[in-house]
Amino acid sequence: MARLPIPRHLLGSATAHDVGSLALSLVRSHDASHILRAASWRNALAKVGIAAPFAIVHDLGLLFAADPRSAPIGRRDALTRIPLPPEVDADLRRYETLLTEVAHSEVTERARAWRLSDDLVAVLLLKILAPVHERFTAGRRIATPPPLSLDGELYRDLEGQLASLFSAVDRTFDAAYLRHVASSHMRIVTNVEQIDLDTLRLLGMFGAEAGAANVLGMLDLLTVLGSPEANDVVNFSLDLLPSVLETKKAGGQQIFGMDGYAGIARRGSLDSLLLSELALPDELFTQRFMENELFYYVHEKENEQELRLHYIAIDASASMRGQRQTFARGLALTLAKKLLLRGEEVALRFFDSRLHEQIRAKPGRRSEAGLNVPYLLSFRGERGRNYARVFAVLADELTRLVRRERKNVVLYLLTHGECNIPPETVEALRRSATLYGIFILPSVLPLELDYLGRLHRAQVVDAKTLADRTLRARRALDIVADVAGESPAATRRSTVPPPPAGSGSRDPAAEPRG
């Protein structure tokens, strides 16, 4: 088969420098899709100032993303046509030893099985290469490379062109970087082994929802990979998520074949036509028939789901640090995933002395409006607390939201036992939303809040439950099941005592059920 000519715009000096460096790559993949993925990793790293040669990014990235059978480690045929200095040849041998060791680590083997997204692979490369790159660039000024094209057709049949592209420009930088990477063997292996497998597994579960669409997203992901606090939330979430990932959206039709009609619809058979339609004049009947405006009795009726928004507000004040923060964020992440799998719309928001950025998640649109998992895991509140102001603002926002979108809102409040909200603010919230309180107590003291009787639903998690991993996971799953309406018995273990006499007016319909 005739070799395709290389596109002209690949022969520009900057692009040729990047693509031509693949002659030095030792992960021998001839799949154009692998080179395309490497180009996306290269562009992501360039955004945060990591100007590593394309060959290095290509090799290390494919160790996390490609099957070793389709991308074995070894020298390319192009290298046989390139005269290499003895020192570069020795660096390549050391570099091959490094790649072989990384390829056989547990982290890369698990990562390949979990099929990580390109955004996540790019962040792993950032975590591995950033310390090495920082030492290499100490005292140097290295220009940020231009972005590579993400047109897959441009990277087909490059193998025969690599020798000429490699020789077209000076390779002093590539050779120096290769030597630095080869001499940083232990540091790179250590960086790989320090990647937490539980965090990687959780991020892999969420796919595009755990991606990094911009530089801030990459930094959030990098923070998650190195944060002990985030790791606690990850471990707790992994105890919960397997129980909800099998959730499916309830849909379909109700069929009333024997017991009568389900209702009236615009479509049906002539024998089920409403008799009143036959009284119409012939011309009007024909027009309404052609425009599907006639009414029919129907045996089948589509299940109609009301428009509903689940609004999860998570307390991020200093009082929630430690086990309370772990429980609240793990529960919020699991609850949001459960509701999304059921076809519901979810909004999540942190608050301390103010309301922070809202995350709006819709089912079936992960990449555009999905859960920002890295943000949820890494967020840190540093602004004290002011519940009166926060919930006054939230009440106004919910009022406008209900008026604008005409949705039924369920507000979930994840906080501790000292979240004091003015009664008038609670009443304003009640007018716009169904209130579901989840109180994570800082001690064994009873829960005493003036507005408790005004909530439509309430759950309490005590300190004893938080201290036991098994009880903590079971309690969180009970709450998730209660929210989803799957376990009525769960609420009997979480009853909240009625407020004391004189605490304000009480609506019997609003009393916590249990």
C-alpha cells in the first residue's frame, strides 16, 4: 500500500519538533488514536507550563492508557536510520529500564483496567513529571510549546516519516530532557507509587464527571490526588457507591389491558375514538385527524415524572472538619449519583459564611453538566460561618428558581447540630422547597434546634455511628434509601424528637416522620 504523504502543516518547525521527537519514544504504538490521545495530554500539560518532549509524554501516558500488547516497549525502526551519539544511546537504555519498571507497577496495571479519561491521564502525568520538570528548568527559561492539532488523520502513517522529521530540527533539548528523565529513575517511580489507587478508582468510576476541562480542573484533580482529607472522603464514598451504581431510571408505560382505560391521548386507533369527536363536521373532523388533534381512549399511558430539583447544601465551615466532613461529602456524592441514575436533576453547593459556586448536574449530560467530582472532594471553606445571611440569600434564590423554572425543589441540608437558622428564614425556605435536614452531631448531646419541627424530614447521625466504619456506611446508605423511597424502615432508626413546647408554631404535616 502506498505511503500517505505527510501533511504540509506538520512540517512547520514547532510541530515537526514535537512530532519528530516520537523517534525517541520507546512505547511502540502505531495506532494513530494513541498518538492523538498523547497530543491531547501534551496540550493539557503545556497549559500548566510543563514543556516535556512529546516522546516522553507519549510513552508515560500510554503506560496508563494502552494495552501492553498493542504498545510494547522497545526501540522504533526509525532509530535504526538515525545516527545517535553514544551518550544518547546509553540514555535510551536507562530510559527503557525506567519504562519497563513503571509498566509493571500496580498503579499502571490498575489504571489500564479502569480505562481512565484523557483528562485524568493528563493529571497523572502532571503529578509524575511536575517535580522532575521543575528541577530540569531550574535557572532556565523554556518557552511554552504551541498546541498540537487534534485531527486524527494528521497522525496516520507517520512511522516512515519520523526519521526525516527528527533530523529536520535540532534535538539538543530532547536529548537533555531524556537524560534528565533517565537519571530521575527513582523519583519518577516513587511519584507513580504515591498515586492513591482508591482515589484513582473513584475518579475512574465517574469518568467524564471527574475530568478537568480547564487549568483549574487540573489543579483540583491534582489536589485530590495528594490530599489526605480527600482520601478519607474517597474511601468512604467507595464503601457506598457500589450499592447505588446499579440504579436505573424508572420509565416505560403502564398498561391497562383488562381493567379499563388509562386515560385520553392524541393518538390511538379509530375504534377507541371519543364518541364526541364523531359529532364534528366532516371538514373539521378531517382537519383535526390530519393534525393529530382528535382524542382517543388509550390503554397505555407513559409514566410522567414531575419536574423536580434536588438541591444539596453542604456545610463547609470549620465545625465540619474531620469525620463530619468525610460523612457529609461522601453522602452528598453518593446521594447525587443515586438521584442522577434515577433520572433526577441535582444541584450541589457548599456554604460557610456565604454560598459558594453551584454545581448543576443533569442525567445523561456528564461532560456538559455533570458532577464536578474533583471540586467536591477538594473544596476547603475558610470563611467562618454566618447561617442567617447564607440561608436568607438561599431562600431568595430558591424563590426565584421556583418561579423561573417551575420545578418542585427538595432542599437537603447537610450540617452539624449547631446550625441555627432564624425561624422566619426557615418559613421562607418552606414556601419554596421541601426541607430535608441531615444533622451530623459533634457529640452525644441531643439535637436542640428551634426550627426542627418545621422541617419536612430530618435525620440524625451521632458520634458513635461516625466512629465505626461499618455503622457509618450503613447509616449513610439508610439515608440514601430513605431519600429514594426504597427503605421505609430506615427512618425508624433516625427519628428526631419534636421541638420543646414554646419553640414556635408547628405544622403536623411537617413533623419529622419516623
